[in-house]
Amino acid sequence: MRPSKSLGQNFLHDQNLARWIVEQLELTPQDHLVEIGPGLGALTQFALPLCKSATLIEKDRRLAAFLRERFENDRVEILHRDALQFDVRELFPRAPVKLLGNLPYYVTSPILFHFTEEPTPVERVVITTQREFAERLAGGPDTNDYGVLSLVVQRRWRVKLAHTLPGGFFFPEPNVESAVVVLSPREPDELEDCDGARFNALVKQGFSQRRKQLRKLISAQSADDWPAVAKQIGFPETARAEELSLKQWIALTNLLACDPPKLAQDVHGEVFDIVDENDRVLRTATRHEVHTQKLLHRAVHIFVFNKAGELFLQKRSRWKDVHPSRWDSSAAGHVNAGCDYDETAAREIVEEIGVSAPVELVVKIDACKNTGWEFVHLYRAQHDGPFTLCRAEIECGAFFPLPLIERWIEARPQDFATGFIECFARFRE
């Protein structure tokens, strides 16, 4: 078989190195492996015995056929496909997912973003790529490698340049050196939170003309206050984009967007109506009292669908007092004291995902343990987005096909708020 130049094929032939690369992925018997461009299986042969299951994505028809003969069984799926056409959402029911790949240099960046952009089920990444690209991923302030790529990736991932590889480790031998890069997710409290879309846009603006001072490149509304901005964050007024650290870029994003750092949810400030078993109002109590004493109260859930019939799910903020970091309905919220279900549903869709759309009542659900002792009115609406997510409530979100959600709930119910599982079951009925 001749390696394809058009596909950028260079096959790793050192087995000791292959085994070491796989070790960096830290596979466990619970993991699902995704390997991009497995080629002849140099890495695959060492990875498969260590994981629960695997999806191998190979663009070359010849190699896909070879891999099926060598590896395919009940727990290994071989796909003859362009990795950029793979629907990453399909991996959520298989989490935890770890990504491995000896990536063609010309598609490293799009493939990396395709599998790791938020939201993603991928929990660790080990890739072999061009050394120059790897150094840009791992770049730090005041270096030529530091830029948009470094910051966008490093905001959510720790990047480690683990090993440089001369061309002699591959056949045919490439004209450039390669490097092994390890990406591991940051801890939830490792960095100050910020809006990812705003952060990315600001960084791209700041590096649009690398040699210009930052104050000449960012949006006009902050220019008048630039000395105060620079002093508060701790960089010179004349600083260029490459002089700001990742933490300073995050602080700048929040300051310009007037977003204060998130705090834990105020469980004493909100007041709800307490109801009896027939949903009749008895008295009022704070959120804290309601949840700690398991008192019957009221809530709404809204399912927002796009034109394709996919359901938008939100991932709850880690600051929520109930079900933090779990997947939930498109929008949901308590009915405050003195309010009714319909007005609350209309308000929540605006407050949580930033759009206005007619809501239609689907079903009324009695209070039970799964709903958190809430009487729930479930509504549906249609909107294709884009959405402006309330950062104090929602970490991220995405549309998912209903059959995939069913498989995901069956495989990993712990990923979801119990109230959503109850609502989804009633909706499907």
C-alpha cells in the first residue's frame, strides 16, 4: 500500500513510542476511545485492550477495510468517514470519551476544534501533530507562538507539549518535526468564569494586528476608560495583545462585558408559593426552606425545538444549588410567589436563553421526588437560535435529536437533572 500524499499520511513505525503515546491517554476500562486516522493501527493495537469500546474514524477507504479485518468486533466500530463530518453529539451516551489521533497537519486545527468545542463529551486528548502547531497550542505570553489559538484552547484545556518527534519515526519521513500534545480539562474553579463567545471574539480582535497596542484595537466603548481598565487588571496602558496572560484576558472579557465573577446562588433571596397536594397555595417560603424541607411548590419547564425537530438542552451552571452541572430542559424555573405558570414560562425563556417565542402547554406533572417536589407545567416552543445564555444559570447548551437523548438517558441518567428525565418521559408519552 502506498501512503496517500493528498491525505497527508505518515505512518508511525516505532512500537515503543506508540505504546508510550497511548499511555498518555490514561485509558480506563470505563472509557470510550475515539481515534482519528488510525491508519494501520500502530496506536490502536495498544489502546483497545485498555478501554471499554472504541470508534475508529478513517478517511482512506483502503485503510478502513484493513482495520475492519484486523480490529472490528462488538465493541469496536470502524467508520470510513471524514472526521469533520462525524456528529460529536453521538458520543455523549458513551462518555467518558478520550480522543487519540496522529492528525494530518493540514486539518489538525479544524479537527481539534470540531471534537473539543463546547459542549463536548471528550475528557482527554492526545494528538500527534506538526511541532510548529503544537508550540502554538502551548504558547505563553510574550512569545511568538502565543496567539488566538493558544488562548481559545487554553481557556478550557491545560495544554502539555509532551514529546517532540523527528521525522525518522514515520514512513514516509515528513519534512517537519512532529510533537505529541496532551489536552486535559481545567478544574471548574481553576480560572474565573467568562462567556466563551465574548472571550473568543475579544481575543481575535486583540490579535487582529499583532504589533498594535491593544487599546487601539478593542471596541470604542472601552477606549475612554482604558487607563482605568489597564490599572484594574494589572497591565501597562501601552500593552499589546501578546503581553496579557490568560487570566488577564478573562478579566478583560468580564470587565468590558460588565460581567462580575459568578457567585453561589442566593438561596435565601427568592420566595415561592408553598402549595398542598392539590396545587393550592398555602403560604410562602424562601428557596432554601423549600429545598431543605422538601416542600411542595411550583415550576415550569420549556422544551425549545428547532425546525429539524431537535431539542435544545442546557447544561446547568456549577453554581446551582440543585443538580449543578447536569443537563436540563431548554429553560426552566420556579414560579415565584404571586405569579402563575404561564407568565413564568414566558419570562423564563427570555431570561435563560435570551429569545422570545410563543409557549404552548403540553402537560401538567404532579409533584414527586423526581421533580424535586415541584408541580410542573411543561411547555414547548420553537426557535432555531442563536441563543444568549444566562451565564449565572447555564454553562452551555446544544440541540440534540430526540432518539439520541433517549439513548443518552438510558446509558447515563446521572448526566441529567431528575426533573428533566421526568418531563422528557411524559413528553414522549
